[in-house]
Amino acid sequence: MTANTGIAKLNPLKSYLDGLTERASVSELRAHLETLDVSIDDVQEFVRFKPERYQRNLVCEGPMYQLLVMCWSSGQRSPIHNHAGSTCGVRVLSGIATETSFASSPSDLLKPVASFDHERGAISVSQDSDTHQISNLQVADEDLVTLHIYSPPLLRMDTFSLTERVVGEYRPMVVECIHGGGI
């Protein structure tokens, strides 16, 4: 890779992630995402969509992290989930991400407690049992592209329903790996 390619802008973040010996803390991951100088143009080779669901595109990974570009068409959303042992950092590169937080109700069913729109440049960091859902609720043809870091890699997460008390498990299919790029 040549130093003048856009993806090289992720090298400082990758150096930090490669140096981790335990999962990233919320405050450190937030600080690295806040100082990151990256745009959707810089990660264009990892921007890939699927019509049936949001798409997880692997940029790079190490023993203590995965770095992904996620692509969301209008109407696509993640399952309601937590991060089951991982710290998750998200930076919006393009579009508007709607993040809905959930809590348990007295009947042990989930209820939404807050919803926030995160515009380009916004950062959200959470871990463990923080239960939320990410959605692209914008009009048709208004795509959402986000940069995600999971530390350690998110190999499983608990999933939830608004109508069932049963907690499920989801093992994200990692991920479409785009060859020819990478850092």
C-alpha cells in the first residue's frame, strides 16, 4: 500500500489496536475515534451494500479487535443486541445513524428508552450489556456508512425482541472481506 492512499489514514488507529493486550476501554477508543481523520472517500474500497440486510465489510483484524466498514441502505437495521464482552466504537462516515437504546421493563420485556440520530462525524462507544439497535431510517437512496471497531472481536452477541422474553444469540457472519486493499 502506498502512503498516499486514503486507507493509510487508518494506520494510527490500526497501530493503537495492534498494540492492545486487553480490550480497549471506552474512553481510549472514543479518544482515538475523535482524533481520526477519515472520510467515506478514504474507505471507498470497503463500501459494499447488500439489498437484503446491512453489510459488514472487514478492513482488518487482530487478536484484540476487528475494524469494519458497515453499509446500511434505507430501512436496514441491526438486531436489538448487546456487545457481550466487547467494547464497540462507531463513527458515522456518511448518512444518519439512528441508535435506539433499550432497557428491561417490569414485565421483563424490552422497552425503548432513548433514540438518537448520529450525523456524519458522530461517535458512539459502548460495551457489554448496553442494549441497542442501529438503523438507517432515512428516505430511499440515503445510504448510511459507519466505521465500527470491536475489541475484542465480536464473535457473538445477545439479541432481543420487543415481543418475546427469550434472549437469543447472534454470531455475526464476518464478514465480506474485500481483497486488494487493506492496511
